Amino acid sequence: MSQPAAAPDPIEDPAPSTAGGATITPYRDGPLIVRGDFRLLDQDGAEIDPGRETIALCRCGKSGIKPFCDGSHKRAGFSAPSAPSRPRPAARILRQGPEGDPAR
């Protein structure tokens, strides 16, 4: 059984989360990098042991070790931005806070 692949390119670790939870970072044309305290479950609720605290999850669908990234996105020519081109309405509400007040 293959070990989950780390991100295919060296990726600098940002400052750790102060909330103690996980940080998920979508990388442009690449995987989702998950850092911190998280649990990974399959669709039936069974826990998947990633074997490490930082993992790269496949976004392109071509990985041979799904749900982990194996770098196949490069060969497949996968293209996706690291952030949405426009915020979702729910995301705007969360940033603004209740009743349109700016969140503090």
C-alpha cells in the first residue's frame, strides 16, 4: 500500500492556526493542503489514517492514491485558481457578520 503523497512542490508552512483547528489551502492548479488538527473520513464515516499532520488532497480526480494527491494534476494539465473568482453569498455574510455589520 502506498503512503499518501505530500504536495508535489515544496510548500512553505504558514503560521499555525491560533484556533487549534485545521487550515485548508487550495493551491493554484494543484491540491488542497490540509494542516493542523483534522480527521479524514470516507463517505461511510470510517476514519482514514493519513499518517501525518499535513496532507495534500487531490482536486483533479486523476490521483492513483485518492483522496491524496500524487502529482497527477501536472500531467493532466489541471487548472483551477486558489480562490473563487467571486465570493459566494454565504461567504460574504460570514465576513460581514450579522445584519451586515462588519465582523470583528
